[in-house]
Amino acid sequence: MAPASSYGHAPAIIAEATKKSDLLWLGSDDWLPTAAWHIWHGDSAWVVTGPGEQPLPSIRDLPTAAVTVRSKDNLNRVVTWEALVWRIDPGTEEWDEVVPLLLAKRLNLPDGEGAAARWAARCTVIRLEPTGRLLEAGSTLPADSGALPPRRTRATTSVRVPFTLGRRRRI
């Protein structure tokens, strides 16, 4: 169970950037950054991982993770911060507080309100609590995107679009 708050309030840049972005990139020394939807509640980011949800390799076993936040406007990185990783157990006060908020934000739930029971049985709710340590911000942000180059493939895209009945002509 996570303590109420080990590090006090998150620095303003962490809180503001994370609140405004719907997507985080979570990584560590052991695995490449992975995209994850989240909510910001209190002074922490909250994610769900497990069967039927976003796959986040071994995050629940890590003591800390690097959290990269992108800008919603131009998709550039804004900040990368260090987070303590807390696994939240079903039935705790934190679970009861945050799961309804996560359910409200989660799109296309296959089981609707039954998702809370599925999360309790098979998934993990994770609290990402900022330590206050900025790993990258401002002038320390790399100039490149950090994206891996696409894999080589024989697949191609046709240049010419075939004639289709009912399609509007471009002007």
C-alpha cells in the first residue's frame, strides 16, 4: 500500500504537463518506454495494466519509473520525471477513491461497470508518485523524438487511388 504522500506536492511542471496530456511514456533501465493512458489525481498519475488493459512490462515490480510527458499541441516532449511505483490493492481506501475515476476515463470498456471487478481480479492499478526529480526538462530535453526507426518491410502503399463510385472529387 502506498503512503499518503512521501514527497509532498509534485513540482508545478510535472503536475501541469501531466494533467494536460492523456498519454504518458513509461520506461526504466530494463525496458523501452511504453505508451500508457492515465489520469492525474491528487499529486500522482494513475494507470491500469493487465489482461484486457494496456500492457506495461513488469511495472508493478519496479521501485521507480521514468515518466515522459508530451505536449498535447505539438506532441513534443515537455518533461521526463522520476516516479515511485506503488501497486494499489483492491479494497483499500485509495482503490475505492481512484477506480471510479479511472473507469470514467477509460474508453471502450468491453465489460462496462464490471471492469472494476475484472481489475480487482486480474489487473493492477498503479500509482506513479513524483519524487520531485526531473530527468529531462527545458534545455536538457533531447532534440530528437526518441522514436525507433520503422522496421524494413516489403509492404508498400499504392500511390494512385483506384476509381471508386460515389467519391467526391477533390477541388
